[in-house]
Amino acid sequence: MARKIKVLVVDDSALVRQTLTEIFTADPELEVVGTASDPYVAVKRMESVIPDVILLDVAMPRMDGITFLRKIMSQHPIPVVICSAVTEDGAESSFKAMEYGAVEIIQKPKVSTKQFLEESSIRICDAVKAAARAQLKKLSAKRFEVTPKLSADAVLPASVGKTMVQDTEKVVVVGASTGGTEALRVLLEAMPPDCPPIAIVQHMPEHFTAAFANRLNVTCRITVKEAEDGDTMRRGQALIAPGNNHLLLKRSGSRYYVEIKAGPLVRRHRPSVDVLFRSASRYAGRNAVAVIMTGMGDDGAAGMKELHDTGAFTIAQDEATCVVYGMPHEAVKLGGVDSILPLGGLASAIVKACSK
């Protein structure tokens, strides 16, 4: 039997610590080796056992999570997943934590409804497993399933007719997960002001995507915003899927636009890269350029193969520059990738592909 991933939960809320402990205890791949109400207590816990992953709150008494994170990363690096409340301050602090070396951001679990708690459990457990993988820890092949792992069929059925292939402007679709916040920053900051329109799915909790887009909009030469239903895809603009909603590419005549759609988790995610890629294969076909970036799991692999088969140009980030070489690797294995490139080479490759 594979060794369980040891998790230390650091949060000043007793209810949150209890809820997270119950979530992790229910997953056969995870083990809670301690809980702490603040970083000082966490240090004491770590004197007896070193966790594989730390789940860390941002706002805590005595020492905030950001300060603790910086100490960890400078002294004894351990994979950290930030567990944050949905507030403007919480979102800003979470992205700062990513800059200091945190692997993932998750939203604090809510117990409002059974379905919400179950879906939160999936996201939280997967985030911890991804963090462990990012530090070269092996995970068992067996996965803990709370709900069936649905394909893009649950949101958008596969096309039975021919994909529209008439000449039109190129459009770019991008999918990323673990490590994607920093990778997308590098990619989008390198895009020229007149770049082709871009639609992005980054696995991220609800309400955090708006803050993420706003941060990128400040540092990039292009416009970056959280996608809204009906937004037109424009040159020099990137639209990021809002958390907890699927993003679909649609087309009306020669105009591309996006649809925001609810629905079940697809490949254990909402938004799902597979849903975006399938919609692009249907409405853009060979006029699309697709990029799959760092992330754990297989979301986007099947969708990229569909895009590849319709004539789209497909690119995967290489293993050396991925935090987790999961999603790109699965896409390569399916035979849906035309080019494998390092993170620093993606922007120029996209621009070149779109100019053909």
C-alpha cells in the first residue's frame, strides 16, 4: 500500500480545522498528522513530524500566513496550499502567497449544502495531492472519487457534424491548473498588445478569478479581465473563466464570443479545460490555437485531442518548466499535441501560429 500524504492543517478557526480534518480523513490517500491554530503552534507540531503538505490560512493571530510561508520557504521548503476566505483582502494575500512559493489556492470549505461540501472536498483533496506531486512525492494510482469523473459530454455534447472551418480570425484557448497562476503571468506578460483574442481556464476558486485577472491587467500590455457571459473575443484581450463556472467559446458569423455556463464538475473541475477546448473544436476548428500548461490530472487532454483532430494547432508546456507535468503529459500521450515548448517560448509560438 502506498504511503499516505501527511497533511498539517494551520487555521485559527476550530470549525475549519475540524471540517478539513474530516475531509482528509475520508480520503484513503491522505492523513492529517496535526492541526494548529497559528504558526507558532504549527512549528511545535513540526518538531515531532514533518508534513508532506501544509494547508495554511492567511489571516491568523500572532503571525500571519504570509510571514510563516516566507519563513518555511527560506528555511525548510515544504509544499504549501493556501486556504483562504472569499474576500478582496483574502484574494490579494493569496496571490502574494503564490509569489512566495505556495503551490495552490483553495477556498475555505462551506457546509451550506451537501453538494457544495462534496465538491469542495474534491477540490481540496486534489489540491493537496497536486502540491505533494509538485515536490516529487509519488501518489498512488487510486483516486478518491466522491462523484463520477464526468467528461465534457456533461456540458457540451460532441459534434456529430463537420466543424466550421471557413476562414476567419485566429483565436487562442489556454488551460492550466497547479502552478498556472505564475505560468500564465509569464505567458500573458509576453504577449504583444495586438495579440489574437485569448480565452483561459485556470482552475481557481470562485471570486478569486476576478482578483487574478485584475492583477494581470495591471502588469500585462494586453487587457485581461474575468469573462462575462456574451463577452466578445477581441484582439489584445484575454478572458479568464470565472471560478465555479464553465467557459465556452461560441461564434456568431465571424464574431467569437464566450458563454458562461453552470453545470457539473467535468474532469473534477468547474471551470473545465475540456469544456473550453471542446467548444473551440466545434466553433473554431482549425482557426484555433490551443495551449495546455502546468497542472495535475488530465483535464484538457481529451479536448486538445479533439482540437488537434479538427486541424487546430496545439501546444503543450514542457516538463522542465511545469510545476506539475500532468495535464500536458496526458495530452501528449493521447497524441493531441503538435509542439512541446518551454514556458518562455509559448508566447512567440502562439503569435507565429496565429499569423499563418
